[in-house]
Amino acid sequence: MSEVEKAVDAFSEMNLGDARKLLGEDKEADPNASCKDIVITIGATVPTGFELTAADEVQEKLGSQSRISKDRGKIYFEIPVISLPQVHQLRSVDNLFVVVQEFKDYQFKETKEEALKDLEDLAKKLPWSDPLQVWKLNTSLKKKKTRQKKGNQQSNTKKQKMEGDVKGERTVKGFHEPLQNISGMASSEIQDPQKADEMVPPNEDERSDFKEEGASNGENASGDCKKSDMEGQVLKFRVTCNRAGDNHSFTSNEAARDFGGAVQDFFQWKADMTNFDVEVLLNIHNNEVVVGIALTEESLHRRNITHFGPTTLRSTLAYGMLRLCDPQPADIIIDPMCGTGAIPIEGAAEWPNCFHIAGDNNPQAVKRTANNISSLLKQIQSKESSSGSRPIDNIQWDICSLPLRTGSVDVIVTDMPFGKRIGSKKKNWDLYPACLMEMGRICRPRTGRAVLLTQDRKCFAKALSKMGHIWRKSHTIWVNVGGLHAAVYLLKRLEEKNEETKSKW
């Protein structure tokens, strides 16, 4: 299992009780600490264009108002520190960090030397205390859950082995008493009914869990920013600078180097660019400066996918597209060009009261989707100790001739071929009109809607102009997909005007 999947699993099983317990332990260690009362500002990176969607999710699930940054792809919101586990369960965010301090109109000096010297001085003046407390809690929560999962894995393995032995004993002896004894023993051993994720196959292409040692250090580290309290905790760190704007006399690397040097001198931490415990973020957008501490090691956008294809869609972008179409209970949602199944898998995980169908004409893509669905169901089964079923299925079909009844689908959400890695822009001129026509046939008139992602905007606009009697464009969101400027279109299915339109289908 990849590092990001472990992180998502760990925090998805946490609750407020885990946070309260750890905060209580911190208070016992330091009677003067009031970590429970801390209100922190969280920064989140989200797919560009879906900032409002992410803000709506934060409001819905956390009850917090979000502020959208001038730097596209970022939102900020305030929460009590006790709600930290809930933040990691947000579906629309890629990365999370706790804000140390924000400067909305930072005045940089004109010369490079003076500007970099200001950044060095800034590192010594920042209020590091609360953010480091949050980083410590974040690391402790993950570390605690990882230990629990390992213990549960061993208990479940032992339980299965013992039940297998008992089954053999029952076959030979023909009485039930040993089974009752084993069941009682297993129940006393298992403290958490949720199983570990041993059934999910590991992805060798993902990075290994390089933070095992770092998490251990972080669990014992003090959150106080005073150098005297940080002595003896030799943490490894790095500074990452993200800079945008033309009015800076320095580069991102120079800012990270000098700011990082000041952080190292202040805390006496050890710099390590790869195997680090703490990642300090320095975000500069024109005159806006935000300093933060990362709470995620890797992006959360690959949380559901174990088998990747050439154009695998990010799960966070898939969630944004699904949320845009506002799924309702009992809706039938299809992705007719599913690729690796990122959209229907995200839909099944977040909207289990809808029925999701994934389809593609490529047999290899259908196979990858089936494997990803199987992995999702195993993860659900391990968490819920149940059958792990979800209303999702996949099939191989032709997008231009779908084996579905007319007007039988409520929502269509798909990532259309860009004409770069798959297909070509020339083929799109024939494919897009045929797709829109067939989607219009299966989609319910008046209530049906479609959310379509494409980078070939010119071809799509031309095809849509010919379908004015079927589709009406309701909304357009401009997004960045792997460096490509693409668009997400929300279409509404119109009511059929005359019988002539019906006869064409």
C-alpha cells in the first residue's frame, strides 16, 4: 500500500475521541497547555477551478467559512484543533498545511540581499508554538492509528488461523464446544472490529513509508517554539518555496535556502531534502506571503486508485466533477469513458445511495477499472467488517452505441479524450458529436445532466453548437490538468420538443 493510501486510511478511521484522548495526554504532560482551545488556520491545495466546490464541502462537513486565496488552487479556513481528524476526511483537497502566519501585503526590499535578509529575520519572529503543537498532534494521531492497524492485522490473522483449526477439529470430532472457546478468545483479543488493510495490494511504484522514524520523533517532540524546549529533539526538516509573481528580486530556491537556514539556526534542526520529519512551506504570491507546516506527506488525490493508466484522473478532481452535478439518492450515474474508473469509484465511495456504472471500449481500461473497484471493496470491507458491497459495476461498451435504454440515466460524468495521449484531435471532430448525441439519448429529459471534462475546447464547442435541441450549457469551470488548460462543462438535458427528435434515436 502506498504512503498516501496509508495516510488516508489512518485518518479516515479516526474520530474526535482519538483527538481528545491525545490532547488530554498532552495536557497531563504540560498542565499549562490548552491545546484543546486552540483555533488554527488550515490551508488546503485543491484542483484549480474547484475552489468554490472545496469551500462548500468545508462549510458542509466542518461548518467553517473558507477564504479563497488570490493564488489559484488554495483555500484557507479556521477550525478548532479538536476537528483535525475531520479535515483529513475532506474529499476535495490535495494537500493540507497549518498556517504559521499570513502576510497579505508583505513589502519586499528592492535588492536581493535585503529581501533575503528580511526572510531570514522573519523566521525568528514567527509564532511557531501552536502550529508545532498541531503538527505534533497530527503525527501522533497517524502514528497511533498505524500501531492499532498493525495490532488488528496480527489479531485477525491469528483469529483466522485458529478458526481454521477449529473447523478441522469440528470435522473430525463433530462437536461445537471448541468453536465457542475460540470465539470467546478472539473477541477478547480484538479491541477494534475494523480490519487492517492487508488485502489491498501494495503499489511498488509508490514511495515507501519513509516517515516511520520521523513519526516516532514527532510523537515525542514538544510543540513549544522555544529553543530550550526543542533541544534533544533533532528533527529533520526541509523548506519548500512556492513563488508566483514578477516583482521579486530572488528565486524560489534562493528564498527556500535562506529561509531554511534561518529555521535551522533557530531550532537546531537537521536539514534533509528527502527523509524529513517536518516540511516548512513558504508560499509567496506577489505580495502575499504564507508560512505553514505541511500536514500531509503526499497528495491525497490517489486515494482510491491502485492500478493506473496513461491518463488516470485525480480523485480530487473526480470528486469536484461529481459534486458539481449534485447527485440525488437513487440516481443512476455513468462514466461512459471511465479509463481506470476514478470517477465512478469516487462516486461509489462518497455517494453510496446512487448506482454507478463504469464503461470503456478499451479492454485494458475495463480490466484496470475492475481491479480498482475490487481494491475499493476490500478497503471498505476491512473498515466496516461487512461484505464491503457498493452499488458499482463496470462493463466494456462502445460510447457511440451504449447498451442502455433511452432516458434511463440521470447523470453522466466523464473525462473525454483530449486527443493527446489517447486518440487525436482529428478523431475528436467525429467522436464528440457522436458522444453528445448518444449521451442525449440515454439521459433523462428535463432532469438529466452531464459533467464533461475536455482540453479540446474548440472541438467540443463546435459539437455542442449542433446539439442545441438536446443539451444546454449551464456552467463552465476552467481547470488545470497536468499543466494543460482544460474545461469542465455542466450540461442540462432539455425536454424533447417533437417526435422527429425521438425518431432519430
